Amino acid sequence: MLSHKMKRRGKRREMMGVVLNNTMDKTVKVLVERLAKHKKYRKYIRYRAKYLVHDTHNRCQIGDKVRITESRPTSKLKKWRVLEILD
């Protein structure tokens, strides 16, 4: 049994995307695309979302493919951080 101090955290979501913008300090804008099937028409639809992601060491460049993960809120709009650069 786990005590109340040793509770396990839930699995954090991870996504992959492409860096669109890196002009901010320690922040990059990442575009994430996913495919989902439409319930009625059964056609695949491409959904796109942009996230502000925390990049501690300012390593990401525009066009880099990155893996991001959920984290505690770093600021008002940043709730993700860069795990690794895949390029």
C-alpha cells in the first residue's frame, strides 16, 4: 500500500509537434497536428493546435520537431515543457 505521501502521479500527456516561433525568452510556440475520425461521416479530419511551451535552455529552433509533456503551469498560458528535440 502507498501512504498518502507516496501517491503516484497520473500519466502525463506527451505530444510531438513542430516549433513555429522562438522569439520569446525560454518559450517556444509548437504546432501539434492529430488525425481523428469523424463519427458520422467516418472521414479522417486533421486537427491542429498551437501550444506555448517552456524551453529552459533556449535550444529549440524554428522547424525543429520536438516532444512536449504536460507540466505544472509555468505562466498564464504555458502548461507544457520540452522533453527533447527529435531532429
